[in-house]
Amino acid sequence: MADFDRESMLEMFIYEMSNLLEQLEQIVITGESGFDIGQINEIFRIMHTLKGSAAMMMFDNISTTAHCMEDLFFYLREENPSGVDYSTLTDLILEGMDFIKVEIGKIESGESSDGDGSNIIKKINSFLSALKGTAPVSGAPAETAPTRITIQKEPKHFYKAKIFFEENSEMENIRAYTLVHNIRDKVYKLKHTPEDLISDQALDEVRKEGLRLEFETETDYDGIHKILSQTIFLKSLFLEESNNDLHIQENVGTQSNLYVISLKFLEDAEMENIRAYTLVHNITPLFEKIEFEPKELLDNESLNTIRRDGFKLA
């Protein structure tokens, strides 16, 4: 990978890792007395993303530490054990966060990420073993990356997605590359356009036409929409689910899915009718037929209607 590409990815890596750590800190602050399933899911997601991004950038000490924390919250999410010591759990999260923050600070300063996370990893693994009722024999080393065997089920959902990044986000092809990397273990048969994302040509294409994805997954529409919506600097996401026949052969004539959407823009957005017009323009290539209300978007009456009643699509 060229130095420019590496530097660009490193800059984005630091920014996004810092954002994720801020999100994690807010969850910990609001959940000191215990975490509900929503918070557990969110912490698991953050750890999964931290792990994947650090592994992609070859910062193994960060990736391994995040992986260990991810395994802990995977168990909490799947097994919902009773008698969890949330005070100790919170301390472990904060200690893991502090380790990752220090390493990110080193990277940002141009230093080597050479910290040793084995101590916090050992503590987390001991805590997890206690939850499972399988505490390790005294003197036995704790595993640094517990293995999970996943049985792949037959995928049930087939999706096409089109993603645009904010105009001032820059490095859109690198952001697309990171997104593709982060969802690979959640989907099957992933195809993306452009195919070669680390090129100047891909940068122009992603800016003009967006990142196009096709994939299969066991995750339902709401779940995959939530995952993709968490992309940093996301401008717009168009996600379409199709059945198996439509996915394999688009011209079979299978009945298309019908979506009805009602949107309201933020109160201080201004020019809401122009925003609605732009949205219609951007999604028109993705659907066979689009109807919207109000029908005339480029006048003052439509501006007032959208502010009052919202913008409706079908």
C-alpha cells in the first residue's frame, strides 16, 4: 500500500477510534449500576469495530485487547448470566479503554504502539471464566483470545445497498474500504463496486456514484440497516432487500418490495424542500417507481408542508 494511502487510513483510524472510545465512555457513565441489553449490544458492537479496525491497521496489541473485551460482552449478550459484578465489570472496561487510549495517543504522536495489554486481558479472561463457572487452574495462563466456533446457517436475507459519504469527509474510498472490511464477518458473498477501492479512480467513483454493495446475511433488515447507519460521515444510505429469486436473476419478474417512508428534517436544517428534492434525485436510480408527497418540491408551499407534515415516499 502506498505511503499516502497508509497515512490517509491512519488519520481516519485515529479519528474513528477516538469517536468510538467517546461513545463507549458515555455508555459506561450512564450504566455504572448495571448494563441493559441495549448497552451490552452497543459495547459489543464498539469492541467488534475496534478489534477489526486495529487488526486491519496491524496494531495487534489493541486488536487483541478489544477482542478479549468483545468475547466478554458476547457472553453477556448471549447467555445473560445472573449475579454479574457490575462494579468490577465497569472497572475492567475503563482499564481496557485507558490502555487503548494510551496506544492511540502514541500512534497519533508518531510513536510505536508497543504497550502490553496482557495484564488487562488476563483480568478480563478471569472475570469471564468466573461468570462461566470455569475459573482457570491456579498458575495456568489465561487464553488471550478465546475461540468461538460459529456454525454458519443458511442465509435468509439478500440485500443491495448504496452509500454516500458527507461531501467534506474526504478519503471516501478509504472509508468505503474500512466499511467493507468491518462488515465482512457479518455477511456472505459480499460484492462491492468499485472493486478496487484503494485507487484515485475509486475515490472519484465513490464520490459520484456511491459505494454499491450486494451481500447475503442472516441479519434482518432493521439489524443490517442499523449496522450500516453507524458508518461515520454517512450522508445517505439506500438499503433494499430482495428475495432469493430476485437476487439471483433480476429479470425474472418477481414482485418488488414496497416501502412507505415518512421523513422529517431537523428544525434548523432550512431549505427542507430542496433537501427532499435532492433525496428523490439520489434514490430514483435504485427503484422501479417512486411516488412522493408533496409532488411539487421546488416552491414555498412545499417548504411549509414538509416542515409541518414531513416528506412522504412510497
